[in-house]
Amino acid sequence: MSGRVVGENQFWIGQAVEGLPTPSLPSSLIFLSAVWLGFAPFALHYGFPGLEAAVDTNDVTLAVVVGTLALFRVVFPRALPALSLVNAALGGWLVVSAFVLDHAAARRGDVALINDVVVGLVLVTLGIASAWLTYRQRDRRPQSSSSAR
């Protein structure tokens, strides 16, 4: 090591946040969930009659959007915690869409419905957790200007 000591009043690293989970962890799990969501129609062989099926399109479109937002939050965990809340809202839509969109046309519609509900609940939970961790760490930030008085 170069002997450089990391200051205690660092926002995302250092003793002040040592041992605490960072918002990157839930966001990275959201990204992995989005990758799964994008490949699930093909990996689980939903079996919709055409490629234009609403469930397939919904899953793949949500996977691209959620994955992009999650990747942004992984790279820049301090920036825009509202993106995690957007991912949570999209997860909520995924749960609702499982009951609104027609899964009956698929050979394995029950598998598609269960997958959408489970992944949607994971997105809701992790999206809220990522945003909450960001706001919590912002509250823990040392107030160097007010404590210097």
C-alpha cells in the first residue's frame, strides 16, 4: 500500500460506512433479475404462438429498461436514487401485467405468470431497498461545515 489513509468523513468509503451495504448491491441484483427477465421467455419456452405476443414483448422491453436503469445505479450509486424507485414501479407493473395480459395463449402460460410475479416482487423489493440505502447513507454523511463552528 502507498500508506495513504482514507479519511473518516468519506461519503461512500471509509470507517463511516464500513460494513454497511451500499446501494450498488441491490441494484446489481436488479440488473441480474433484468437479464433473467429478458431471457426467460426463451429459456422457459413460454410457447406463445408468435413473436408479437404481449407477454414476451412486455418482458423483454421491461428487461431492457430495468437493466439500463439498474446498471446506471450500479456505476453511479449516489446519483438519482429515484431510478431505483422507477425500477420498483416497473416491478409493480410486472406483477399487475401478469394478471392483465393474456397468458392463456401460451403453452406454458402458468410458468410465464409465476415468473412475472416472482421477478416483479423481486424488483419492487430491491428497488425500494436500493433507494432507501441511498437516502440512508445521505443522512449519515458527516456535516463538516456545521461541526466546524
